[in-house]
Amino acid sequence: MEENEITYHAVEKDGVVTAIWEMQGRKHLRTIDPRSEEGRRILGSHTIDESAEHEIPGSQAALQGESRQ
């Protein structure tokens, strides 16, 4: 993954996505409400990378798909 690539991370609690983090490398750019129009679009257009969930136990799963730069 490139350092400048934008990625999205779903923050989950009890199996429910409570936030989406927009990241550039290791830098947190902003938090997106998963109930917002943008949040629903991101969740609907990306796939979950289960391996990322194991990097940060119980709190995140990386979303892969289209990203904007």
C-alpha cells in the first residue's frame, strides 16, 4: 500500500459499524458517520479486508475499493 493512498477503516462495536475512519497511510484524516449518505455509499462500495481486523484487535476492519486522492 502506498503511503499517500486513501483507505477507509470501519470501526465496529458489538458487530455494528459505529464510524468510518478515512486514513492516508497511518494518518487519520476524518471520521465519517456510517449512517450518512457518504458513509452508506462507502460501506456499499467497498469490501472488507479481514486481515486488517487482526492488526487492531476487535476494533477495525479495513475497507478496500475505490479511493480518491
